[in-house]
Amino acid sequence: YDSYDTKSYGSNITLKNILLGIEKSETKSDELSNIKAINNFIKMIGFSHNVKSNIYTISISAIEPKFAKNVLENLIKGIDKQRSDFNTANTKKTRIFIEERVDETEKKLRVSEEALKVFRDRNRRIENSPALQLEVERLSREVSVLTSVFITLKQQLETTKIDEVKNSDYIIVVD
């Protein structure tokens, strides 16, 4: 719980105590007082969305303007942190999935390359055999496809790693 300074309640008072209208020395930790504090907080918040501009507006009505400003700033910080944590977790899941796919594809690629090498070693003179030419084309195509998949996954992995370290602000405070 963050603490706030107000003229009405004094300095260094928790938001919960302010929402419940109790003094600093008093503390209520029962579930009913938690629910009451949350309901009082929800009543303080105004929220709107302008569809044309796609701007969301959050406002707070409180006993003092400075207190309202501080609560709103902390609310915005909390929302931004939540969003950041969510994006970080999703990006991490994506990175782990891509890393697994890279490893899997690399193994398949090595097997396909080895199969093509073995086939070419065993069949040096394939010019006169359509069946052997077809087989070498099939093996080459498989290597080519797996190579493309491997390259794409490696590129996506690098992009995901970059996204993982990005920490851009999605919430821009206008006023």
C-alpha cells in the first residue's frame, strides 16, 4: 500500500486508511474492510473511451486535488507495470517456443543433409537414372525447405529477443 500526504488525514497515511476514513494509528485488515476500501476506490475512478481518437481517459475524484493527482499517477504506474509484465511474460513464452522450434528444425535439417550426403555418396552416377534423379531432387528440396524454415525461425528468435528487452511506454499521460 502506498502512503499519501493529505491535509484531512495527515501525512504518510495508507490509501486504504484514507478510503476507509480512519486514522493512521488504526488499521483494519479484515476482508469486509478490504472490500469496502476497494468499493470506495472504484467510486473515485472515472473511465471513458473516445472511439474516434481511441483515447482512454481516467479521472479520480478525491478529497484533495494533490491527493487525487498522486493516486492517479500511482494507478497509471500500476497499469503500465501490469501491461509491461504481461507483455514480458508473453514475449518470454514466444521466445521459448521459437527456441524449441529452432532446435527441432536444426536436428531435422542435419538429418536431411546427412541423408542427401549419404545418397550422393552411394549414387555417384545418377545421370542415366530418372528414379535416382527424382530421389536426389526430393532430398534436396527437403533440405531447402528445412533451411528456409530454420532461417525464418532464427530471424524470429532474434526479433523476439529484441522485443524482450524493449520497455516502451504504452501509456502516455496527456494531462
